[in-house]
Amino acid sequence: MKRALISVWDKTNIVELSKFLIKNNYEIISTGGTKKLLIENNIDVISISEITESKEMMDGRVKTLHPKIFGGILADRLNQSHMDDLKSINGKTIDLIIVNLYPFENMATDSSIPFDKLIEYIDVGGPSMLRAAAKNYNSVITICSPDDYNDFMLNSLKNDGLLTSAKRKEYASKVFLETSKYDSIIYNKFIEDKDSNSLSNSINIKLNKSFDLRYGENPHQEASFYTDKASSCWKQLSGKKLSYNNFFDMESSISIVKEFEEACCCIIKHSNPCGFSKGKNLIECFERAVSCDPISYFGGIVGFNKKLDIATAKKIIEPFLECIICPDIEPEALDILKMKKNLRVIIYNKAFNFSNFSIRSVMGGMLYQTLSKGIVDTNSWQVVTKIKPKQKHLEAMKLGWKIVKYVKSNAIAISNKNQILSVGAGQMSRVDSVKIAIQKIRENGLSINDAVLASDAFFPFSDCIEIANSFGIKHFIQTGGSIKDKEVIKVANELGVSMTFTGQRLFFH
């Protein structure tokens, strides 16, 4: 008679698996809710307390932590000394451990649960039994997920109840992955309230592969998407498979539109916003965003911050676009977009907040940093010129400052209070970024009335202001902090333009 110890929080298919075990000459040991469920389904169960000859203690905190249980799991069947020790305590071997853990991760996302209550969802006995069984995988089979039940049953039937050493090792490896992730989640929760200005001495990352991509940034590179499924922010409704590069554009798009309460639209190309506008409705937003760069938007990713309606769907299906992103969509609007089978349609969770940190692999290590997100704090801004911006110019500065942080440096964004007029991105020289932004306005015939120019870093010289002013730009917002600030301010005053310092740099690489 073989023995299986079953103790699961997630009871998916556990009754079916238990019936299979009974048919295949297993004796089942169980406890708590699992035992109750099996008995209700007429499955014979031996209580843990019958094995340990000890009742549960401390509100269930102590029930499986006992030498007879762990001796039965850890005893190496080929080591006579182990078997003698087990016999000396009247213990019995346990051949199969089926355990999944308390849902600490799910509970940790519920802000209404105080920390002293949350720790009751930290599983102790479960991980201990899994690790013990995985260590002794040549003698004990470990199953830590309902996803493996069918695989276990099929392999048992094929091999007359015996599993190969390779299969046992495969199950054991999953245990150590699961327990390491579990501990990582708990660790991150414990340090959650740590001083945000102090980065941790270690980083624990828990991600699962969601799916493979066709390739990476280029066809010769392999790539997959990994995620913490508990905090996924998006869902694909239609269209072809997402590419590696789509993910960068999607994040930029969602991040930008979530910055605004008013209806807005942004168009992303190669991670940079090439168009953005606020408006009365989504069609107006889209058309104005396109006017910023009616060439570059072709094949771009378009994001909205309001529910996508039928009229807008009819408009945006006309050009070739890679992806449409919105928080919600009318069913009829989705049907219209589905007419283009390759057009990806993504909805995102408006309540989702991206991480406040970023991490990148570099030079055999990782770079970890906090991100500059959140509401624009205009209280810290300082007008440093004699000419002061009017309210409409301040509104344009707020828009431009929100957008410029999503542009690759050196970044220049020219805007009015409703839309981006042009963007200069990714140049080695800030002067070149200014020239590109001006050239785009010229090409697209947009008005620069009440326009402002936002720079993601300080102007080291006055040349950018002089070039932009010669084109008619009269209001500037920049970081400030250059050793030549006084010279730049002097030139601005001579030109009769306004300049505002934010005291915040927004470089993005």
C-alpha cells in the first residue's frame, strides 16, 4: 500500500485525483478543509492526527510539523539507517506529496487586510513538506500544482504506477521554483514600507512566462513575455500576436494617457510620442494627434484614456495602425476594428499602477532605479525671466512637461495647451532636437500661437532658445541648473521671452 499526503488550498480537480489514487492502491492522508472535502465525496481519508497521535495546535499553525510526517517524507528508501530510524518512531513512509500553498500573494493585494492578519496566510507546513519531498525525489513524488495532475496520472498509467527518475526530478524542480517565488513575494511585502529613498540591498523578481514571441527586437533574437499574472494590466481582444517592440510602445501609450483626466489620444512610434492631443471627444483627439506628425503616425500605436466608441472606431480603422489601446470599448466598436484581422486591440486596467521602479540588465549586472512618475508639481516651478507666462502658457507647459518625460533624450516637445505640435527626440545634440521639432511644425503647417517649448534637461547655452525664438517660440520650460543659467536667462530677457525652471531633469534613454 502506497501513501499520499494531500493538503491543498486550491482544490481544483483534487477529488478526481484522489479517486484515481484510491483506484491505484494509494492510502490517503489529509487534514483540514482538504480532508473534509474528500470525505464529503466518499473518499477514505486518514487524518494527520492519526499518524502523529497529536492534535492540531495554535489555531492550526502546527499540524504537519511532526517527526512521523517528516520522517516518512525524508527517509531514503535505500538507506537502511533511515528506515531503522523511521521504524523506531513507528513511522510510515509517504510516497506522494500533493500540496499547494496558502494564497499569500492574492491576499497581499487586498489593502483592507492589515499586516498582522496577512501573516496568517504565510504557509509554513506546506513549503516545508514540499521541500522535504523534493529533496528526497528518488523516494517521494511531489506535485505542487493542479496543472500537473493530469500529467502525473498519465505517467502513472503508462508506467504501472512508477515514474522515471527524470520525471520525479522535473516535479521536484517545480517545487523549488514555487517555494522560492513564494518566499520572494513574502519578502517584498515585508519590506514594502521601507523608506522609499533607500533601495534594498537585494532584489527578488518573481515572474512566470506568459508566452513566447515570434522574435526579439530583431528576427535573429529569441524572446518571451514574462509577467506576474496577479498584476497584469492589459488584455488583447483581437489582432495578430504582439511583437517584442510592441510592449515598449504599449507601456508608453498607457502611461501617457493615464496622466490626463480629460479625453485624450496619444500616438506612439518607436517608444516615442509622435502625436498627442486633448479634446471634446476621441475623434477630435485622434485627428489633432495625427496633425502633429501625419507621416510618422503610420503603423503606430494609438492610445486613448476613455471608452472607445463606434464613431472613433470607424475613423481609426481607415489608416494602417499596429495597435489600438483603450480602457474599454463598445462591442460594436470592437466588431468594426476586428474587420482588420491584424490590428491588435488592447484594453488596459485604469486602476493599474505601473511599478515605481525600473530594472535593466547591463554589463553582467542590473541597474535598478526609481521612476519619475506622478502629478506635475507646479508649485516648485520658478519663472526666472522678466516676462511671465500667462495662464494659457502655463497650461501648455503642464502638457508639454508631462509628455517630454516619455521622449527619448535629448528631448524637446513643443506644445500648446491642447496638443503636442512636434517632438525632437534621441539626438546627440539638444540643438538638433530643437531643429527637428521646428522643421516638423514647418512641414505640417501648424500654428505656433501660444506655443511653449519643453526641454527634458537644462540648456547649457542660449543657442536653443535663440533658434526657437527666431521661429516664433516665446515661452520655454526647462530643468535649470546649468553653470551658464545666468547667461541663458540674460539672453531670454534680451529676446523678450519667458522661461520657467522646474528643478527636475527628465532624461530617458
